[in-house]
Amino acid sequence: MPLSRRERKDLTTLAWFTAVYCREHHDGPRGPLAVAEGELRILPLQRYPVCNECADFLAYALERRLRCPLEEKPSCKHCPVHCYKPGHREKVREIMRFSGRHLIMRGRLGLLWHYLF
């Protein structure tokens, strides 16, 4: 089944926020996440370079989001089913919290609605 518009937006936002976090916290070489197959090929992931550590996290997070068992997929922060491992749940919270604030402080006020709700 192809990704819905909302799912594509959620996955792209996750990649974007991970790239912002990576750029501000990690030194060293960064490259786009390599996606060989499936529904992720239609996402513009090459626009969001990440280091190897963040690439591993992002691949895990994208896979978890694609395998969400709920039919009407809620945003992860409002989800009653937590499909991330405990360490990854904390990591995604840290990434979203940092990147959301970082982008809002740099003029991306449209994210304020998502950040608060």
C-alpha cells in the first residue's frame, strides 16, 4: 500500500529533524540515508545528510513508523502503542525537542503548532 500524504510528511519531518540534530551535535562526514527499496524511495531523504550513528537511528525510526500496527496512524507522541525500544524512545524525544526548538528560534514559526500539540 502506498504511503499517504500525511505519512510522507511525518517521515520527511523525522528525517529533517534528525539531520538538524546531527548537524548541531556530531562532527565528521555525513551523507544521505541509503534506501534501496520500498516506499521510502519516494521520500527526499538525500536532502537530509546524517552521520553513521544518526543514519542507524533514522533507519530504525523509519522502519518502526512504516510498521505501525494502527490503521489510523496517530503522531507518535500521542500514540497508545509504543513501538520504539526504550533507548530509542528517549533518543527520538531528544531529537524532536532539540530540532523543534532550534528551527522555531531560527524563524520556522509554522512548526510552533506541531511543537505545542
